[in-house]
Amino acid sequence: MSQNPDAHGRRKFLGVAGAAVLSTAAAPLVKTNLAVAAQSKGRLKIALVGTGDRGISMWGKPLLEKYGDVLEFAGLCDINAKRVVFAKEYMGAACRTFTDFDEMVKTTSPNTVIVTTMDCFHAKYICRAMELGCDVITEKPLTTDEKMCQAIIDTERRTGRKVRVTFNYRYNPGAERTKELLMSGEIGQITSVDFTYYLNTDHGASYFRRWHGFKQNSGSLLVHKATHHFDLLNWWLDAEPLEVNAYGALRHYGFNSPFCGERCMTCSHKGTCPYFWDITTNEFYMNLYVNCESEDGYMRDACLFRRNINIWDTMSAQVRYHNGVLLNYSLNACMPYEGYLAGFNGTRGRLDVREYHSQPWKVESLADFRITRNFGSTKTMAIPLADSGHWGADQKMQDMILRGPLPDPLAQTAGTRAGALSILIGVAARHSIEWQRPIFIDELVRL
């Protein structure tokens, strides 16, 4: 337990304050500072820092193609001089490129900075952008530990600038339907939740061959990946977390295989390792990563059985919320298929949700739902498959950010508080595993 003698009072306050914040979260219209800026000053001037795959494939090229009427790119920045040049070419941008962030912002005067760097550097650029007078759109996770989280909260308060966290999963059709069903009250007041996410041997394995395989970079998958899941659960439940207890193990990747080398491209186990991945067949990755290795040494196809990998591939956590809901969560990164199972237990019944992301069999729907009443019938429904980015979620979210004001009846807009609470469950879980005790959220930050 916390050694702070005022901890109980603080936890009580967190619960009351959280309820107050959440009760006012859903507004009929969301007129973001970004939309206001676009309307009052013409097109938004955007600068992007971090020109890896996520940055240029989700926040670079698509924005130029779909939102050129409301924004322009003022600058691109990356510590890798070769990568930022390729990024500009790939995006079709007409802006300048930089390797120094301050120089980019001071030279190009953007009003908004998009942060898509390695997770552990999010806070550095978020805070500096606000200090230089910019609003921020940041990829999840908000950051990777409690100290950097506190720095972001304090800087936003001090500067008066605003941070948007890009939780595209909130805009997924399956997630939206789940929120609607829970808001309907059909299963009554929620008492507990079971949530299990499966990462397959393609997507899941990819985290262990990239920079994500080290806690100092990603905060572990309990932060980098699970921030999506914890944000969904916080949003679905309209609740804020108080306490976390967790367990984790590295059971499959890292030191658990006889196949070990530096990277797939030069590995002597090419013919025998089931995880061999030939990056040379991917022209985009060759240009974005392999051809840029001379600048920073980063290898996109590093061995996922490196002996120094220090994140977990098998994790479970229990979370207690301010409204009394109990969550049982698990994340497994070496499964034969991908997606999640969620069960919501209520005072009147249960909602079961299964969402399909990747599997070796054919499915007809993105998500299946079953509602079972305690003393009544059961009914099922489904969400059909969709083809666009993250099943249409990416463009919905980008529209909300860039084309406001738009209706927001489900309160999908996410700012610093939502970003903080999602990562703090993961940070608390990481500390719980390492320190072998439950962790209270208010031990970590002053919200």
C-alpha cells in the first residue's frame, strides 16, 4: 500500500473528481482548438516529428491526400537524415526537412505538431512543442512512465496549449457498438469485465524484432499495445482506474528459442526458423529502414530471439475502478490468431463481444455480440467487415480532429487525461510485476 498518510483521501478525491469529469465528457459538438485554428487562420500548419512507418503512412501521406484543403505540412523532422528525406518523397510533401526539432518549429512556425516518434521520446517533443507555442496531436501511448506523464500534464497546464491523443480504436465500428450497448443499460450496472487480447505470430512477433522489445523504449506491451485496450475499457465503462495488480512473463520470444542471430537478413537459420522474415521483399521497408541504417544503426528485421529482450509476451492484470467495477485483463503475444474477447457482467445480464482482427479461417463479420439477460432470452448481432484503415476508424478520427466541429455523442474525443489514464494502468502493471505488489494510480501522478 502507499506510504502516503493522505493516500486514502487522495484516492477518494480521484474517484469523485473522475466521476465529475466523465459525467461532462460527452458534448453534443466537439469544436477542437485545431478546427478553430483552421477556420480562423485558413489551413492548419502542421509539423511532424518521427518519420517512421506510422508517421508517414498514417499521419503523412493520407493527410496530404485527404485533408489538403484544411492543412499544409510546414516541416518534417527525424534524427535520421536519410529517413526524413525519403519520407518527404514518399508523402509527396513540399515542405522542408530537419534533424533538429527546435530549428524546425522556430523556422516554420507551425500551429500544430504531430508526434510519431519512438514512444519514450513522446514526452520530450510534446512538452517542447507546447513550450514553443504549438498544440499537439500525439500517437498513442501518451508516454511510457509516470514522470514523463506528469511533465506533460504540468506543461499543458502551464502553457495553455492542448494535446490530442490518437485513440483510433474508439472509432472502430465494433468498439462504437459496444459503447452504445453499454450506454443503453440493457445489462444493467456493470460489475466486472473480462478482457483478453490475442496477438498473432505475425503482428505479435513484430514487436519483438523492433525497438518495442525493450522496456526503456516502449514501456513494454502493457504500455505500447495495451494503452489501446485500457483506453477502450476506461471509455466503455465511463470510469477511472484506482488500483492495479499484475503478472508478466517472457515465455516464447527472447531467450526461449535455439534460433538466435543479429537479424533475419543475415541469419544462418533462414531455412529452419519459423519466424524468418525477408525484409528484402518489401521495397517500402528497404527504403525507409534498411537504406537508412548508416545514420542510426536501427535494424527493422532484428532477431526476435535476442537474449537481451526485456519485455513480456504473456501478461495479466487486475484493475479496480472508482465506480467499483473490477477488470480481469490478459494480453498474449504469440497466438495463432488475433483479436479480442470481452465479457461485461451486469446486474441484469451479460454482454459478450468477440472481435476478429486476423485468423486462419474465414469470418463474415468484424465483431459478434451476444446479450443474455439474467431471467430472459439471449440475442445476437454482428458488425460487418470494412476495408479502410482500421475498419474505417482512422478516417473517422482524423475527420473529428481536422474537420470539426462535429457531433461527438459517444465522447470519443481523447485528450491528455484519457491518454494519461490509459498508460497509467500499463505503467502501474509494469511496476506491479517488477515490485511484486499492487500499485495505486495516485502513487504515480497528480492528475
